[in-house]
Amino acid sequence: MITALTRRIAGLRNRIRTGADRGSLSPFFAVSALGIIMIMGLLVDGGGALNATNKATGLAQEAARAAGQQLNVPAAIQGTAITVDPDAAVAAAQDYLAAQNVSGTVTVTDGGQRLEVTVHDTYTTYFAQFVGRSTISVSGTAHARLHTQAGG
């Protein structure tokens, strides 16, 4: 029994000296670390792009609200129609977007009762830069419709 244990210890010493097992875990660790970094990159950049899209949608909603406040006052006072002044609505939405340092498009349809604002922005990536993708384009759209209240 002692000779078997002595042989095992001698064999272990021999493997340590010759380095036969040295580095067998390194390729696995390198591939695993690379995979973890790639998943982290997807989470960080994907989450950032989603957050930027939500921000663009919020800005589009606020711009649509600003545009919706530009009523065609003479028609509203006469009671003939509740609509927006198209030029003033587009200008108000564009002014709001310019103040937020983003660009977008504004359309007025249905005779001045429906507004659509689309905001275009970019998200600057952190991890995707290493694979050649430094920015991600995002956009958000909002719709506003003018409603009248019955009885005043």
C-alpha cells in the first residue's frame, strides 16, 4: 500500500515537473470570458438602445402635445371646428425638438385634427464599438388627436 502511494506521489511530481497538464484550463477560460463579455455587451448596449428609444418616444409625445396646443382660434371661437393651425403646430413641435437637441418630422392630417411626430436620435454604444458599430439609430413616434367635449 505504501509503495502504491509512493508511486502516485512520484507520478504527480513528474507531471508537475514536465508540465504535461499545464495550461489545459486556459483555452476554456478564454472562451468563457469572451462569451461573458459579449453577453454583457448585448445587455449594456441593448438596454441603452431601448432606453434611448423610450426617450425618443417621450420627446415625440411632448412635441405632439406642444403642437396640439396651437389651435385655429378663429374657427374655435366661431364654433365651426376644433382644429390646429397646421403651420403653427409644425413650428411649435419643431421648436420643442430643437430645444431638446433632436430632429424629427411633424405631420398634420385629418383637416388639422390629427398630429404625428416622429423623433430620430442615435445611441452611442460602449461594447459594440469593438465590432465596428459605434452608434445605433433609434426613433420614437407619437400621435395626437384633437377631441371636443360635448356640452362645453
